[in-house]
Amino acid sequence: MSVQALPSQPSSLQIARQLAQEFAQTAAERDAQGGTPKTERDALRASGLLALSIPTQFGGLGASWSETFEVVREFAKVDSSIAHVFGFQHLMLATVRLFARPDQWQPWFEQTARKNWFWGNALNPLDTRTLVRTFAGWREFSGKKSFCSGASDSEMLIASASDESAGGRLLIAAIPSGRTGITLHDDWNNIGQRQTDSGSVTFERVRVEENELLLDPGPLSTPFACLRPLIAQLHFSNIFLGIAEGALEEAREYTLKEGRPWFKSKARHVSEDPYILAHYGEFWLGLESVRVLAERAAALLDEAWQKEHALGSDERARLAIAISTAKVAATRVGLDLCSRLFEVTGARATHAALRLDRHWRNLRTQTLHDPVDYKIQELGEWALSQTRPTPSFYS
């Protein structure tokens, strides 16, 4: 009697690749439209991938950061807006894990996995327009926040406000997105990342309970808590890398199918033209370099994450350098490739319907999140004087 093997469940990466194929069909059109990608967000909900980084004991898939960023890159190849909000989902979950008590973050993890919650961002520490008032047993947030990626169509928000009575201390809370007094504005209309819903949020006397505040251990309070900005930076690095990988694949397909040798070329086919080959060789070299740096940084992050509160400041500093190195490389290589891809595709590739410019626009928009010059300065201080980066929300 033969025994039939049970069908294996698809891996998270296989699920992501299938979703990415679907997203790719409408990515260029949706880039033109902007707005909330509701259909695609609901597909992510149904896929179970919103719980990708949540440990299995809380109902999640238990993925490492290396595995999570691999999925981010898979989405970024075809739709960097989706990759952005998906990665921010796991950055927000990491925020509550790192800044909150177990009796806070564990129920949030369990409910996220069970109910397929989407988490949005209204943190933006550089925007200090949202202020705190303190009452007996609760706080009140009032003001406005900009660059609130993924806030629309979310169930939960990570929000911050400045407590002027405590010298401008930053208070961070996890609150339901639909709470009375919260208005999510549809005012994101930038040249790139057009479906990240990175517009503004208004808080009008929003009540925040004490058990919703992330106070213990609180923001950037320990080397382990200081992993939050590094996760954000590596998330961006993988978006940049994924965008560039997707741009290369689109350019390659166009070159092979539509490309023509220049009339002065001695090549019979564009694929034999030495100048075209030189460009592709440089593209490949750049991307391979970034891949190695990004994967090395993710492996180091996994090691640091496993150490939790035993993580030391020296280890955290070395991780910060590795991630900054990957981010600078991903920025430079990505912008170069997404601009120069037209040199291997030709004038006809600028046809508006193809929207090949979206790769550069998306990358250019996101790489301005924080100035790469200051990352290079940190790397220079480390290389010359072994000065460790000072932990902040951007380093």
C-alpha cells in the first residue's frame, strides 16, 4: 500500500512571489493613480503575511529579519509602495516589542495575528506639532503629524507627541486608528511612493490610556531598544535594493525584446553591443555588492535580535555601521541604475505608458527620508576614529 505525501504548505516567500505577480499587473497604472491600494492591502491581510515576523507562540509565522526583508525585497521589485507599507507593518510591530512591556506587546501581537491587523505610522519624531496634555490616568494628544505611511486603512497606529511639561519629551503610544479625534488625510501627492499613504494625520483631543503608552523600557532606552532605528534603516535598504533589482529586470526584458543596435554599431543584435554589455556588467556588479552588504547586515540584525537585553552597546554600534554601509551602497547603486536604465533601453522606452521612470521616482523619493550625507559622515567618523554612531531615530 503506497502512502501519499501530504501537500506541503507554500513558504512565506512563495506566497509573496505569487502576490507580487498579481501586484505587478497593475503596479504602473496604480502608480499613476496614487491613493490607497485597498485591493492589494486586503490581499496582504488574507495572505497571513501581516503576521510574518510575529513569533509562532503568539500566532505568527515566526520569520527572522532576514526572511522578512527577503519578502520586502520581493514586493519592492514590482511595487515599492506595497513593499514600504508591508515593511512598516513589521517595523511598527518591532516598535511595540522594543519599547513596551510584555503584557502590552504580547496581546497586540496575538490580536494582530488573529485579526490580520494592519499597523500604520504616525511617529515622525522630527514633526513636533502634536502635543500632550496630562490628566489623571490618561493623556490627550492634539496636533498634526506628517509622513504617516500606511496610516490609511490601518487598524492600529504608532503615534507620538511632545510633552512640553517634561521638556519636550517624546511620548509614543499604540492606539486604534479609528479612535475619536483621529483624522487620516488623503493629502499624499508626491512624485514617488505614491501608494504609501504617507500624508498627514490630525489628532483632536485624542484620549490615550496609560496602558497604551510605550514607557517601559521606552524609546531608545537600551541597546536592544535602540535596534528600532536600525530595523527602519535596513528596511529602506532592502526597498532600494528591490526597486533596483526590479528595474534591472524590466530593462533587461525590454532590451532583449525591443532593443535595436545603434546604426554605428557593428553588433548584429543589441545583446552583442559592447556598450550595452558594459552597462549591464556595471549594473550587475553594483547589485551583487549591495546584495552581499544587505544580507550580511540582516544576518547581524538577527544575531542582535536573539540576544535581546543581553545586547551590548559595542555590538549595536557595529550593527549600525553594517546597516549604514548597506544603505549608502543601496542608495548610490539604485539611483545610478534607475537613471541609466534608459541608456540600455533607448528613446522608445521613455513612452509614458511604460512608466519606467517610476523606479527612479520611487527610489529618489524614499532615499530622501534622511540625508545619505550624514550616513557617510558617520561611516567616516567610524573609519577614521572608531567613533560609534550616537543612537537616534535615524541612526
